[in-house]
Amino acid sequence: MSKKAIFAQTADEYWVDVAAKLREDSGWEICYFIGRKRLAKALKLFPGAVFHTRAEIRKNQVPDGCEAVMPSPLDKPLLSSLFYYESIFLKMMDRQNYDGSFGYDDRITTYHTQLMYWKGVLEHFKPDVVVYRIAPHRSHEYPLYALCRVMNIPTIMFERTSLPGFVYPVRSFEEGSEIIRKTYAKLLTSNKHQSISLTPETESHLENISRTYASAMPFHLKYKLKHYRNKGDIAGPVPILFDVAKDLAKAFLNKKDDSERVPSYMHKRYHKKMGRLKRKKLLAHYNRLAKDVDLRAPYIFVALQCEPERQACPVGDVFGHQYLLIDMLSKLAPQDWKIYVKEHPSQFKEYQAAERAKSVGFYNRIAAMPKVEIVPLTYTSFDLIAHAKASATISGTIGWESVVRGKPTLLFGHSWYKDCKGVFVTQSIQDCKNALEKIKSGYQINQNEVKCFAKAVESCSAKGYIDKLYDKMNFISPEENATNLARAIHEFVS
């Protein structure tokens, strides 16, 4: 069945190929693209469609083809239905707080302005579906998603799994996959005493997790640590100041008619560079708080998520404020249990922006909580899983690694593995109490159930990649990838 669609995350050309496949094979009409920049391929293949860049959206600039679109007014019933999304959006705006001055008034005004525009777009174009590659996690795309949810306009996006090369479509990252849940339930019933047949790639993946952290490290993290200078470690003050001087020279040499360009460009670049120094100070403060821990004591291992990052916000849900889950565990865990908290290995690296979302106060707050101890970065997650009663995360791969290694996990946000046995989805105080009681009573992971879940994911997924980085794995051609993603999208919404 033909659909009229908005493609909300078209940063890379292969998503234009997916759109073209949907038009050619299924008669879809793509009326609107959103991307980092205007893609020549999109402009050529879809001359009648609107292409809106991130920069234009953030500056409230209307793109060509949208002159007739009028920002639509917001009323109390609509805003009330969006309260949940508003709180997520305000946290999400940490990404743009590069100089520390992006406060509440600017954030809420941005939110309302975005809502007005996208409501006008939806009313004007009347799309049947809005397509995302993955959970919307940037300020220019999330308000559109929020409106679709409350206005009952279907959305589709993919979950990227840890199983090599497998992605699957969902209507929302919050709901997950009903198809996988049903398939998993059938497999659990029919394969209680039978061996599970998995692809060689998945078998190898599970085997790697059962061995060392180095062998199991996710591809994207391995790639960043290998290709970023000094494995992503932040340079000292002199190289950073030298970079500032280079940026200044570049700005003036390329100066355009816009007299505001140089000062605004340099303001942003300067604060980004200085952010690296702030990150080094955060790392030093974390290291001062961190102490060696007793792995013989009973404890829950809390693996913090990088911020600002998709897996923290919006996928972490309300627990994107990660101190909330630590506070809950601190107050509900058995009296003699410890809460060992370790930061993500990427948080203080060159390619992150920790200073925009975390502060000295964040680490001081959690370090002061009863039972909580900050763990040195020298420990690997596998060191801590091995002796833990359980792990806890808002959405990280650590939860999957934990159950594969035989330890239950408390999942406070959303993740592709949320429906696997051994994963305790924890959204309420009662959820947490129930999970801790089961774990204290000796809950054991059944590896056959874990393999059944992997099988369910394989059978309900498409073979492909949804992030440009993953095409470097060379497990599928760009043409096959576009075909597989387009087929998965069409079949899912038909």
C-alpha cells in the first residue's frame, strides 16, 4: 500500500536510497526530508520534496517549498498531553549547551517554537507515516516525534541490536517489538529441551561476550578508540589553545558577507575547545572520588551511560537523570549490599561532551548516597559483572552482556534486549523491590532462554545497518542494505 512519508533522519545518502526503493517498489511518496545538509541525490531524485537542514531548523528558518506552511498555535489540551515529552526535550537540549548559558527560558522557547512549526507541517502535508532511522534524539527531530505520538500519526524507526548486522523496526523505542515478544514466547514454549540454532555471527558474538571484555567490546567503541588520536584521550592546554588559534585564522580567512559569522563561529568553537579542558577537570574529580572496591562484598554494579547521548536521553526515559536510579537502588537494596557505580569508558574521551550534561555536583551527589561507591575506570565492566549480584543500566549494552554472562540486570530505560528473560524492566519502586527480592533469593539465568531470545531477534530482524559507521563492517553491500531496510519498513507499516 502506498504511503505519504516524512523522512526525519536523512543525514547520509543511503537513506535517500531507501526512500527511492520505497517509491520504486511500493509507490511511496516522500514529501519531506530532514538532514544535516542538503543531499544532491535527494534533490535530484525527489525534486518535489522539501529538504530541511538541521541548521535551518535550529535558526527557525523555513525551507524552500514550505512558504505556505504556517506555524500552528498550541493550546492547553495539546501541551498537557505533551508534558512527558517536554521534560525529555529539556534534558535533551544539554547537547547544545556548549557554553553553559543555554538555560530554561531558551530551552522552553525552542521547544514551543519547534512544536508550532512541526504541527503546521503535519497539518499541511498530512503524512501517513514519519520514518526515523533510530530513536529521535536531537532537538530538531524530537518535537516532531512527540506530536506524532499524541496526534496518532504512525512513526517507524529501527532498533540496532548487538547481534552483528541485525536491526528491527518498531513503532516507538518505548514500546519495543510486539513481533519479537510473540516469537520469543513461542520459542520458549517449543524449545525447552532443544538446542537453539543461531547464525555463525551470533554464535561468535555470544562466545566473545563469554570471554574477555576486549573481545566483546562493541564495534563502534573499538572503532573510536582505534581511530581517534591517542585513543580519544583529551590533549593538554597547549594543543587545545593551538587549535583555537587555527580556528580563528580559518574563520577570518573564510569570512563571508555576514558580519556576524566570525564572532559567532569563534564563540562556539572557543567554548567547544574549552569544553575539553572542563572534561579533563571532570575526569580528575571522578578519579579523586573513585576508590578500589571489594569484589567479595555483595553488590549491584551500576554502569553509567554516556551523556549527552541517545542512550541516555531519550532512551533512558525519566532515568536519563541517572542519579535517580542510583538513589532508588541505594534506598531499596538489602542493607548489607553495596552499589558500585562506574562511568562509561567513553564519557571523558575527545569524542564526547561530558561537560554539557554532567558536573562535579553530579558525581558528588551520587558519591554521597548510602551504600554507593565510585569505581575506578581501570576496572572493566566484565570485572564488575563477574562478582556482582546483578547489573543495572538505563539502556546500555552492559545489560545484554550481563545476562549472557549469567547475571541478571535491572533495566531502567529502554533497550533492544528488554524482553529477554533475566532482564528486569524497572520503572517503579515496586518493580525494583520485586526484582531485588528475586535476585536476593538466588534468581538464576537460563542460558537456553537467552539463546531463544537471540533466535527471536534474528528471525524478526532485517540484515543491514542504520548508522554509516557500521557499513565499515562490510557484511552487506549498500544496495542490499537499502533493499532490506526499505522492505522492512514497507512490510512493517502495511
